[in-house]
Amino acid sequence: MSEYGKVYILGVGPGDYKLITLKAAECIKKADVIVYDRLVSTKILSFAKEDAELIYAGKLPDLHTVPQEGINEILVKKALEGKVVARVKGGDPFVFGRGGEEAEALSEHGISFEIIPGVTSAIAVPAYAGIPVTHRDYCSSLHIITGHEKPGKAESFIDFELLAKLEGTLVFLMGIKNIAEICSNLIRFGKKGTTPAAVIENGTTVSQRVVSGTLKDIAQKVGEAGIKSPAVTVIGGVAELRDKLQWFSKGSLFGKKVIVTRTREQAGKLVDAIEQLGGEAIEFPTIKVQPPQEYLQFDKILRNLYAFRWIVFTSVHGVKVFFMRMKEIKVDIRRLWGIRLCAVGEATAKELEALGLEVFYRPEAFTSSELLKGLLDYVRPGEKVLLARADMASEELSEGLTKNNIAFEELTVYSTSLETSDRQGILERLEENEIDFITFTSASTVKNFVSILGAENLDKLSGAKLVCIGPVTMEAAEKLGLNVSAMADIYTIEGIVDKLVQITRGG
Ligand code: SAH
């Protein structure tokens, strides 16, 4: 590390966290200190190193948490300590982001810095509402204006007479409190009251709301809809294109807030699918996957694989751990010769196939009872079965095998425990009826969810719809007194997503 640190003044886009640039994401990942603003999503902060120091420098509209000079001082101080500092801002750091002032302070202290531009709300927020800020048929310029006068400046800081004459698109940031004044001033100086206008609140996020109208009536409509900051106001012919071009709000899960209870490692696919359809996926992992307590039995079994005719894998993670351990202790994969593999679930089968292994049998329904039925059909007398599963696996399978005199051995490939998640945050959102769906992908996610929340809080779930992946999960939920709304038709992640869409459409 150099004697002095470095400061990256960067923008992360207006809301949708995927609008961050690769460069900004890289900097956040490597920063020792992160100084962030109010409009920066927690998802983006989760990119930070585990031991990074997070400093909130957010300014609420009426309440300045840390004054600008204070922020400048923090940046200078941390850089002088030799730290890599990411100064994280919403949108673009140089568009009403005070990035310029901060860069000046750093330059005065001889501290090296870099600017990483971001996707600005002035352009991206209208785009998510279906409004192109320029269009050849409508305008030939774009003007970005602050609607929030710099405190202490005289009333005439913005020249409305000049603005009213412009043919180009006018985009006001920070102006929602003054919208009535802005519009009346523009009309007073000659802008037509019929000019199309739109206001977009929380643009690019699941909470995006849009109010359309004209210069004459938009302020009143905004008042009626109760639109608050952050919001962008677009004034100009292009605003009418929204009728034709709106797209984001058409996502089939648009506006829906969905809790995902899978492990952090496994949540990705479901989270992506929800986000792609315009919903918000709230990760609340209930299960933490841990390596087995000890490998004594594990290694013994791996070295004696020839004793088995069948191996049953019930999860992707189980497959991963099994083969990783084989590699670690140098058990050749050819030792699997002659062994028939069973996989519960499509993803589990794919994981085996990716290793070049053929899956002999996969039950049609991904349940223990279905698996047992299949095994009873296939396994011949004298053949031994290895069940490679988690420690909390259901007893149904082992009991069934015992009853039918099939020799088997249990191998605990991983153990699971309760994950420590943001319980308080979730409880608050549930209480405020902010959650539309809670998804469960296994019996253990249900059990752990209830343990983490506490039985006394279960009545808070009443505003949300509970959706389970399959019958075993659903049964577990109902046993715990939960009111399940629906079960996926196909017992897969895709099946859950389809079900969420179907319920949202009112099907
Ligand atoms: N540097 C930022 C702007 C900071 S000023 C950028 O380039 O986007 C803050 C203003 O940006 C807010 O008052 C609002 O007008 C606008 N804004 C930021 N994010 C927004 C969002 N998701 N939806 C609507 N407006 C947003």
C-alpha cells in the first residue's frame, strides 16, 4: 500500500443495483472504508469486504446528518491513514452529487483520487418509466436542473424566464417539494400549460411510481398521489411517449416484494428470476450450511465405496461436498464404477451429469416417499445403498428402507444450522404489510424460519402469501401452523416463480 491511501468518488446508479458499473463494483469490493449516501442500496453495500468500515454520510431532505465539510474531513483523514476509500453516491457523483466539492478538498490536500461516473437518475429514471430524455421528433437538447435551491441563495437562482423559452427536455432533480412553484413559474414565463410532464418516484426500483400529466396539472396530481422524494420531474414532449414505451412496470412480478429463505449460496437463481420480472427479492437465509463435524466416517465410506451398489444424492450441495472430499483425500472417481446413482431434484441430477456421471434414477416427484418407491422397485436383495444427505434429513426414507430390509448407510455430507439474519428488519417489514410473498424451498427452511421469527410473531405473516416448493415443504409449514397460500405445480425453483406470477395475475 502506498504511504497515502486513495479515494474513489463513485456513483452506483439510481436504485436498481445492477445499474452499477463494473469499475464501481470493483472499487467497493476492495475499499477499506466506504462512505455512503442515503440513496445507496444495502445490496450494493453487501459487495464490501467483510471488515470494511462503513460510514453513513447520508443527507435526509431536511436533516443534514453529516455536513459536507465533515464528509470532506472524513475522506481526507481516512486517505491520510493509508486507506482505500470508496465515496459512494447515488446516480452519478458529478450530477448534483457534490462530487466536485469533495474532489476539490482531496486535491487541496494532495490526496490521489479517481472519479467513477455512474448512471444518473436524470436519464435512467425517465428511461425506466418509458421516457427517452431526447427524441428527434421532440427536442434537440436536454437540461438538468436542481429543483432545490441552495440554502441561503436568493430566490432568483434559477432563471425561469430562460428555462420557459427552451424547447429541450427539462429534468428537475430534488424538486418535488417545489413542484407547484416550478410549474407555475414556467407557465408564467410562457411555457404552454399543455406541455406533457411526468414525475417518477423511486425510479428503477420495485417501488417505482409514475404520475403523468401536463405542466398545468402535474403538481396537483403529484399532491394527490402523495409522491415524495426521491423523484424526478420531466417536462417536455417526450413525457407523452410513456404511454407507448413503458416497459419496466410490465414485469409480471413488478412491485412485488418476495422473501427468499434459502441459504445465501443457493438463493441466487430464485433472486435473479424475481428481479428479472421486476420484483424485489429480500434475502432472508434461514439455513447455514456447514461442513460435517468430522470426516472419520466420511473418509472411511469414500475409501470403501465398492461396498455400495447405490448412492442417493438429495441436494446439489451434497454432490459438491462429496466429490470435493473425494478429491481432497485422493479417492479416484473411477471407484464409482458399477455404482448406480440416484438424484433427487433436477438440479442435483445436473450437478452429477456435469461431472460426466450418469444418473440411473431420479424420482419424478422430488419427495422422500417417491424416492423410496423407486428404490424399492430397483434395489435387488443384497445390494447396499448409501444415502449422502444433510444431518437433518427426513426419517421417512431410512425408515422405509429398514422396513423393507434394504441395507443402507447414512453419510452426513453437511450439517445445517440456523442462519443469523436481519430478524428485526424483516419483522418490521412484515408488520407494515410490506411483504407480498414468502417462499419456502424445503421443510428445513420452514422450520428455521419459524424458529428465527419466533412462534409469537407468526400472526405478523397474515399480510403475506406463503408459497411452498412441494408437498413435503407444505406439510411442514402446515404442521407448524402456517397458512400456506399455494404450492408450486412443478417442484422446482422455476415452478415457484411460475406460481408467484400466476398468483400475481390473479390466476
Ligand atoms: N447524483 C445523483 C443525483 C443526486 S440529487 C444522480 O446522478 O442521480 C438527488 C436527487 O436525484 C433526488 O432528489 C431525485 O430527484 C433524484 N433521484 C435519485 N435517485 C432517484 C430515484 N431512484 N428515483 C427518482 N429520483 C431519484
